[in-house]
Amino acid sequence: MDTGSLVIKDSLEFTIETDVTLRYWMELSPQVSANNTSFNATELAAYLEEATGIHVKYEHPAAGQADAAFHLLRSSNDMPDIMERTWSDMPGGAEKLINDGVLADLTPYIEHVSPNLKNLLKENPDWALQMMTDKGKYFEYPFIRPDEKLTACMTYIIRKDLLDKAELAVPETLEEWETALYAFRDMGIEAPLSLRLGSYQFAKFSPFTGVFGIGSSFYQVGGTVKYGPYEPEFADYMKLLRKWYEDGILDKEFANEDSKRRAALVVNGKNGAVDATIGGEFGTYLNMIPEESTIQYVAAKIPVRTAGDIAMIAQKDWPVRDCAGISGSSKNKEIAARFLDFGYSKQGHMLYNFGKEGVSYEINGGVPVYTGAVIQPNQNGGLTAEQGMAKYVRACYGGPFVQDVNYIEQYYQREEQKQAMELCDSDTLDYRLPVSLNISEAEQKRYADIMAQVNTYLTETLENFVSGNVETGYLDAYYAQLKRLGIEEAIDIQQSAYDSYLKRKRYLK
């Protein structure tokens, strides 16, 4: 049976007999809340209890109140057994949470009662680095995405009908992109190129920065941490954006990131190319374009300087994402550990990704295929594919298991999306810093203060410089102001954290 690029092995028999009820605290995914008020009511919750023999009561904070609710939990004497959070970005990181008794040190539990996860980490030591503290303590049962198709979800899409009209191929190099964009402008297209340059999306996607050999935020080259907007090449990047703006290439309202406006540009034929998420935005745009319309979007590769090169950097996540920890005060740590380890077994892999055979999936040609009751609106009550899946599986929003690549190949239901998935290749993870870097609590506040100012200043500078509100000579003042705001100190903090991350390798067996 094809389960993607990963071989799942069973090492522990289920079910077990226990009268313990585990308390499991997690945010309720919007995909789940479209059908149920609690994860307890999902088919998957029942499947997991049947398979493991362990009864679990799921608890959820109010929507949008997870941070506040978690802080209340920390200060209470009523911690649940299992909790899902992004642990790495909390002040002091997971090490402090362990020292404070909020999280259990899971090292002995993964070693002795979690053979499924233990085997995966032995075969994939880079995953282990991302789920341990700088002192070598495991703190979570993670969500793992082993295939690059699962970790890259943003791309560029471009008007194929306009390219055909101009007798141009889908662009790959910066030069080819400019040729296409100027052709779109000359056809009267209002916004030949729409890019998001606000701090969050800009840092996540690095739009066109890779062709200048830099990232759009923190990254590393040969172990040395850099901040792209502080590198000399960033001036050339901003000058290019300014030229595109002046020449009518870049959307005149590039600073307006309203999603409805972007969708309207695409659907009404006023856009030539745009950055987009493959699942949410690209799929939505395709469904919104009227069938009789001649507008045709296709995905493009991440731009490069020289044809045939692999893009330096774009959006791509690390395979391991923070997920489930066990409370330091739990009296049921071993049972909780065994329950969580089930997700990394072959049976758990299938349940979390596909549900129950004959109900939510069938095997077709050796591949698990979701049934119409899951992904077909005319059979699932008019739900989206994600909402339909969330009744039976967690593949569409994550959890303590290994995500299967066959999920994404069915979630992307349009051929254009599947083609986009194949074109996201980049060397991003050769440069991107791991998300599990541990910045000390003392440094965390200073770092946050610096970056709050830097991010605001960067966004303002991009808007003002690109739109021509300041002279080109302002760039010297820009670099000087970043230095005054403390960017070099922030780089040093990231460097120290990255150095400590690399030293975790000494704890690998």
C-alpha cells in the first residue's frame, strides 16, 4: 500500500485495557467546528478509542482565546493530561516549560513506551532535533510532514491566456518574468503583478528575493545567520520593485492586502500574476472564475536568475511542527504516551489520515481514496473538502501523526492545483532557520521589542520607497535606522539560538 515516501512500521500491539480517562486539551479546528461543537463528536474520536482501548475526553478553549486559556491552565491545579500548542515560540521555550512543571520531559517515555515514534526518529534524526530542547529533552509528540509536497503551500500563478496571446511560455527566470509582465501591461491589464509585502506574508514567501541571493527575513548561510532586509542586496531588490511600480508592472495598491480585492482582480481579469496559497486561494480563484470566461491561470516555478537553476528560497516549512505535549502534573503519563504513540503506527497512520476503510476511504490500486461522503459536496451535505475530511480524519489540519502525501493529492481537486504542487521546488530548507530555536526568556523580550519596531519600519519603508514617496538616496538612512533599532543584536540572538540548536546533535543516539 502506498503511504507516500515513508515506510510506517508497527512496533506495539493495541488495544490496551485501562479504566483511565485522559483529558486532552486542544483548539477546535475551524474545519471541525463546521460540523461539530467538539472533537468528541467526530467519527475519528470514536475510531481512536476503538483502536487503542483508551477513553479520551477532549476539551477546547473558546475560539480565538487559546492563549489566554492556556495561561489560565498553567496557573491552575487542574492541568489536562495532553495539551496541543506551539511550544517552541513560548517565552523560554519548552525547556522552561519542563523546568516549571508545565510539560513533562518525554525522553524516557519516547525511549521506553513509544516504539513507533522512537523508530521514526532513529531513521530520521533531523526530526529529532526539531522536537527536543537544547539540553536534549524531548517535549512533544509532533505533527510530521515527510514529503515536500506537504510543506510547500504557496506559489505564483499567472495568466496562461495572456501568455498565449503574447506568444510567451510560462516564465522561469527574472528576465522572462519581466517580459511577460510588460506584455500584460501593454495589453491594458490593471495589475500585471500583485505581491503581498506586509511583514507576515513577506517573511513567509520571500517574493522574488531569492533572485538577489537573499531571504526576506532571518536565514543562514553556512551556519551564519543573516537578516535579508539588512543585506546590501536588499537595496537592489527594493529598486527593482520601485521600477516595476513606476512602470505600471506592480499593482498600484500593493500595500492593500485585502483578500477580497485580490480575488476580485483575479476573477474580473484585471490581474496578470499573483502569489497565492495552492489550497485556499488558488482553488478559490479557480472556482470563482465563470466557466464561460477565457481567463486561465496556471502555476509558475519560483523565479530564478538562470534557466534550469533551483530557486534559493520561497515558502517551505520544516517537516516537524509542534503538537502534543504531556502535562508535567499528569498522573497518567505512560498511558498518554502510549495513546500518542499510536499515531505513528501503521494503524494510527491510516486512521488519522483516512479514517475507516469502507466508510471514509476505499483502497483503489493500492492507494487509499476518500469516499464521496468525505469530499464530494453533493454527498457530504454541501461541505468543503476540508470540512468533510475533518469529520473523519486530522490530515487536513494536523495532529500527533505522520501526514500522508496521498491526502494532499486528493485535497487539491483541480488539475491546476496539482500542477502547482509539482512546481514549488526550492532550496529553502538549506537556508531557513528551524522553528524550534530556543531563545532564552531574558532575550525573548528584548528580541520581541526589537523586531516589533523593525517589522513596522520595514513595512513602512517598503511602501514609501517602492511607491516613490522617498528618494533613492534614502536607502543609506534605511540601513542606519535598522542598526539603531537593534537589528544586529537581534541577529546575534538568532545566531546564538541556532548555534545551540546545532549542538543538539550530540544527544542523538
